[in-house]
Amino acid sequence: MTDPKQFTDVIYEVRDRASWIIINRPKVYNAFRGQTLEELIQAFHLAANDRQVASIVLTGAGEKAFCTGGDQSAHEGQYDGRGVVGLPIDELQGLIRDVPKPVIARVNGFAIGGGNVLATLCDLTIAADTAQFGQVGPKVGSVDAGWGTAFLARHVGDKKAREIWFINDRYTAEQAREMGLVNKVVPAAQLDAAVKDWTDKLAQRSPTAIALAKRSFNADSDNIRGISNFALHAVKMFYDTAESKEGVSAFNEKREPDFHKFVS
């Protein structure tokens, strides 16, 4: 049986009837590496199998970041663990959708890159007014095609999703709420109270009705799972290219990438 006390990158707590899954890498803005994802997967399984747990809260440690995606300093173009791209990101994304309990993204700061995708995948999102959302993939030679693109378009519309991915601007919590990425925005000091209000309400709801409703919502967009799997295999090949490696090198060297030479 998994012992969450042995986790190094994730904190797992049960508060009342809600599981709190906290990415605990604040020094790197809660960016994930392979170990982080493995522990997140184990934590979601714990929450799914705990009959006393009615809902799950996903968040990041500290006040600066929810999650900023993959730790670019942890690889040079490609990760070397399990999963299609060397990271079991597809397994975690599938778990967030498949766990028969509502998952609330508690966005306390930056939700950027892969972190923005995780927040989008969660059933509900409550954000501090200091939170920021956005994508950076094309800036660093990466892309999360599938859930990160097609599912994002389900929330914000096709044109806006393309803007987010192509232009790579950042958006305030209120802007994210207006475009459909966030349910509620509250002052940072009230974030935990707002999350607790919803987890308390969810604890009073029929768990079977909630699970059926979640599966029904997901059925409408489950075709994106196949798109995501195909896209991950394409991205794996892209990570092997000089173009992708240029993005990672530029990020680690704190310089602007030279992508112009790759224009066909």
C-alpha cells in the first residue's frame, strides 16, 4: 500500500472529507518531474479508493504557483522515465478525468504550461485574484496537443485557444474566469475558505449521482483522449529534434531561443 509519508514531491492530506493533493516543489514554482507525477498518480489513487473522501483538491505549495508544467531544467529535449514522452503525464491527466469524485483546482498563483492543462482538466477551478494563467510551449519548443489544445478550446472557444497557444500571453484570474477557465475568483486570503465551502457542499451530495454526472460530462469529450495519445507520440519525436532542444537550451541558459533557422 502506498505510504504518502514517503512522498518527496507531493503532500497528501485528508481534511474533513476532502483529499488535498499538494505539489510541493515551490522553489521551482511547483514544476513537475517524473517523481512528482508518480506521486501525484499514487495520491489520486489513494483519494479514489478512500470511501470517506468526497472530493479532491489539487494545488501547489506556497503562494507563488499552482503548477508551471514540466521542469525544463530536468531534461534536455526528452525525459527518460516511463510514459510516451518519458513522463506519465497521460496517466495523470486520465486519472483527473476518470476518478469518480470532483477534482477542484485551487489555483494560488501561476498556472502556466502543463500546470494550466492540469487546471483545465479539473472539474472545478477556484483561483486567487493574484493567479495567472497561460501557455509557454512554443516559447520553449514544446506543446501539449490533445487535452492542452482541443480540450482547452471546449472551454474558451477555438479562436481564444489558438491565441493562448500561439501568442503565449498571460491572463489574470478574472480574465480566465471571463473566458471560462475558472469558476470563481476570490481574494488570496479567502482562497482556502472558498475551497472549503465547496468541499463541504460536495460532502453532502450523493456520491453516485456526482460520479454519474462526471462520467456523463466526460463522455461528450472523451474522443480527445485518442487525440492526446496520438499527439504525445508526435511530441516524443519532436522532443528529439534540434528545434525542441534549442528551446530547452535557451530556457536553461536564460536567453531567447533562435527558432528562425528552423522555419521551412
